[in-house]
Amino acid sequence: MTLRSNAILEVDALERRFDVSAPWLNRLIERKPRKTLRAVDGVDFVIQRGQTLALVGESGCGKSTIAKLVTGLHAPSGGSIRFHGDRDRLQMIFQDPFASLNPRWRVARIIAEPLRTLKPDTPEAEVSARVDELLRTVGLAPADGVKFPHEFSGGQRQRISIARALAGEPEFLVCDEPTSALDVSVQAQVLNLMKRLQKEMELTYLFISHDLSVVRHMADVIAVMYLGRIVEIQPTADLFANPLHPYTRLLLDTIPDLDAPRRDRSPMGGEVPSPVSPPSGCSFHPRCPLAFDRCKSERPQRNPKTHNRRVACFAADEGAQDVQ
Amino acid sequence: MNDVVLDVQNLRVEFPTRKGVLTAVDDISLQIRRGEILGVVGESGAGKSMTGMSILGLLEPPGRIAAGTIHLSGDRIDNLDDRAMQSVRGRRIGAIFQDPLTSLNPLFRVGDQLIETIRLHTDLDKSAARERAKELMREVGIPAVEERIDSYPHQFSGGMRQRIVIALALCAEPELIVADEPTTALDVSIQAQITALLKRLCRERGTAVMLVTHDMGVIAETADRVAVMYAGRLAEIGAVDDVVRRPQHPYTTGLMGSIPSLRHDVEELQMIPGSMPRLNAIPQGCAFNPRCAHAGPRCRAEVPKIACEETTGAACWLAQTGTVDQGEAA
């Protein structure tokens, strides 16, 4: 088990279902059945200490639900999450820097909150010294502590969110689309800051994003999600050099590439189906150019025999056998 | 020059406030030809949406066009009154906005919204308009039109809703379409479908398109030419390939460097120090000079311009004259 010896987070067969049934009376009168949405449907991955694992996928694929499950904001419906560390040292950075800071609190109080909650005995002088230090760490001035969140731009607010997350001296940060609301030049500043902090403080990131170019820059390992499942998980360089799942390939084909613009590409057809009634078998089969009969009836698993459990796809499995 | 559909000359948009007049768009000149897609790119607050809105005549008061002219196929449209502008908007200029949920009325079936728009702008009767609506829905790639025409907006997915909005914009066969962040609310695979659709319509119908977005990737994939805006001014304009690969303006260079690449590994992304100035604190001279590594005395004194008849160029003294020392102003 050398692979897992340094793991900080192990997620195994994780499931989260939401009840989206019509109200009881409607079900009774209209004879509607109960409906369940499987937001996360049998997900497993391992994050090594000091690394970044990124979850990518389109909206509704369940990546943010996983963030909430890992941080404990949702309880899992099945499976397990094992965190080999101090639960108090797990923090989160949210997408919207406008909604995630209390507009009535001064910045110093926002940043000090985790300190005061986790270590209530800390003397006040120490708290304010720590807040000043944190503000400097994220590239703001200690004098900014007396201001209110509305006095800052989006990028600066995200720096405040990061300072707040760092206040609890975290070892593990869950970042849910931390730069999606920001302009590209500001995004670059925040991404560089996050990389620097990771190196200096030996942080581990669970990084959630829909932007493959951002993920490529940040992550060591990328997990591609589709309708609540991980269809492919690979080290970043391997994923871009040799994508195994047809969905990953289509995704890589669709994103605009600034190094080779204006390609007359044919966009991927169809849309992500509703997670309330996902297609049978492999949920990607209606859009998949390689799908065959087996994909419609049977759900592919990440197979230990082929590709080292990296991909859940019958076509990729067969391809691997052909090579052997 | 007959095929110029949109001709904007020295456009200036101002917002009078209690603390003084703010200039949201400062001396912008651009042209779009038949069948051409011009991308307008910039970060939040750069004035790109304001430019689009002033072309549509939809500036929110107290915003107003303070100077400059806008011509649509030779007709001046910036000085029209509200009534006259209403007949231009929709008929001659189509609009597509970011959020397809708010551009459609949730209480009406999409078919009825299409029919209403078609009948407003043409003299088709009801059944002919319905046929035309179906035709448009087919053209923008909506499957099972016969059933979908009587659906409500909420019954469509985001991508399909944006297709309906595009169909609405096409109702009167406009000469120009202003698309303001049309793909920003959509997932990448749907985004590619919508940009491909825009490209196809533009090619087949010869419609001129002004594509306003913050996403350089979308511009690179879709537009023929691109205008880069910074602090209400035009920083650079030119063919997409040139601007993306060989940017002339230091701001464009910085912007391109700050986007993570899909091919090259970099330890650190390039950063532009500081942030875009607020409208009430635009520095003297070139608006970018406090953040620019090459800034010199001339940049701090004189505003660099792109001559309004130019189709390519950068508003940068270094790019234009090769020096940032004091020019003739000294």
C-alpha cells in the first residue's frame, strides 16, 4: 500500500442522493413516483499530501456536491470519506467573493473568525498580529483590516477569502471554482498566490473548476466527472497527452485553444442529460461516438486490469486489450 | 467601402454623476463589414458592454452619447429618438444577451414570442409567422420543432434557450447582431455549439456580428477581427490571429500571458501589476501607463490614439513610434 501511505484524503464509493419528488399530496393524487437525483454516484479518489487534485466537468456533474461532502456541509448517502488529518485544519474557499464575505463585518473580524472559533483562548493581541500577517501573506496591507468587503474589488475579496481560510492554519483546502468570477488578469494573480502558498505551507488542494486550462496549470491529478461519476482520472500531463475516455477527448476538443485558434471544429453534439433520469449503462453513451451495445446495458467501472483504474469505458478497455 | 454595416466614429459615452462626469467609453472608432464578426474583448469595467448598449440605443440614463457618430449601413442612428430607435432595434439590429432566462418572457410560449416579434417587424399573417418561427427554430438547431414551439422557456435547457434568443434576434433578418456575452452562462460544450451557430449564420446570411465578451478563447475561435478595450478606450484592434499571436499593446500582451495555456507549462502565470483604474481616476496620458513596464514620459503626458480609419493598430506610443520619450508635445 505504498500508494496510499501518504494519502490525506481517501474517498470510497461516495454517494449523495437528493430527494426531488413532488410534494406528498401531488404524489398521492397524480400517482407520481418518488424521484431521486444521484448527484454523486459511486465516486472514489485519493489525494496525496501536498498535491492538488482537480475535479472538472460541466454544470450538474456533481463536482460542487463533492466539495460539500468533503467539507461536511452535506452528509454522504453512501460510501466513505476518510480524512487523515485534523478536521479543524480543513478549510474552504468559495466561488463568489461577493456572497461568501459578511458585508457587515470588517475584514479583520472576518479573517479572525476561524481563529476565535478554533482557538478561543488566543489573546486578542495575538489575534490581531496574526490577522496583519495573513493580510500581508495574501498581498493586502494590514491597514485594509478596518475596511468593509464592499470597498474591495473581486480579486481582493478572493484574497480575503484565502486569508480567512489560512487563519485556521489549514493543511487541506477545498477550493470550489475560486477564480471563476474573476477577470483573467486577476485570476492569474489569485492562481499564482495559491500556488505560492501551497509551496510555502505544504497545502493540499481539492480544486474544483470547469476550466480545463486553469486545471492544467494548477493540478497534479485531474478527475473528469460526468453525471455524478468519475469517468477518467489521470496525472495532468498524461490526461492532456493521452486522454482515454471519449468524453475527455470531446471536452479537450471543444475548449478554445489560444495557441491554435479558429479551428473549424465540429462541436460536440447533444447536451448533458438530466441527472434525475440518467441514461442506462454508461451515462455518456447517447453522446459517445464509440458507443456499442454493451455501453447501453452495463455500467463501465474503472478497471484494475486495464489502464491502471484510470478510465471507466468499455471502448477504452477493448482498445487496451487490442494493444496487448 | 459599401459593405460597411456598422461604422462607429469617435464614440464617447458619459455618465453625469454628483461627483462629476464619468467617461465610460472614450473615443472609440470601429467598423464591421457584411458577414464579419468583430470581437470586443476586455475585463469588467472596460466599457465593452457600454459600447454595445450605445449601438443598440439602450444606454441606461443618465448615461448618454456625448460625442461621435454611429452609422448603420450609411444611416445615422445615434441621434434617433426613442420611437425611431425602436423600429431600428429588432428590425435592423438584433440583440443577444448573456442570460437567456431574462431575455425571454417566462409567461409566454416561445413560439408566441417568436410570432409576436416576426409580426411586429414584417407583414406576415399569423399562420405564415408561425411557419416562419418553425423555420427559424430549425435553423438554430432546435430538435422536434413541432412539439417544442409550444413549450415555455423554463422547459428548455440553457443552451436551447440561447438558441431561441438567437432565433428571436434573427426574426427580422437584421443587418447587424450585437451579442453581449452570449456564451458566458453556458458550459464549454454548449458554448462551442452556440459559437459555431453564430459563425454559420454570419457566413450564410452575411450578417455583421459584434461579439462582446471577456473570454479571449471565444474570440479566438469565433471572431475575424478583435478590438481590445481598456478603461473605456480602444487599446488595440486588428485581425484575430495577429492580436492573439503578436499583440502590439503591452496590455494585450499581459492579458494573453495571464491566460493559462493548454499546451505550455509555466511555473508562474504572467501578471499585470495593479488593477484597471476606476472611471473617476483614469490616469493622465495612456490609461495603462501606471501598470506598463515600458511606460515613458510621453505615455504619462499624451493619450495615444488609433486613427479612426485604421482597421489595425495599437494605441501605444512604443508600438506606434518606437519610443516613449517626449514627442512633439515637449
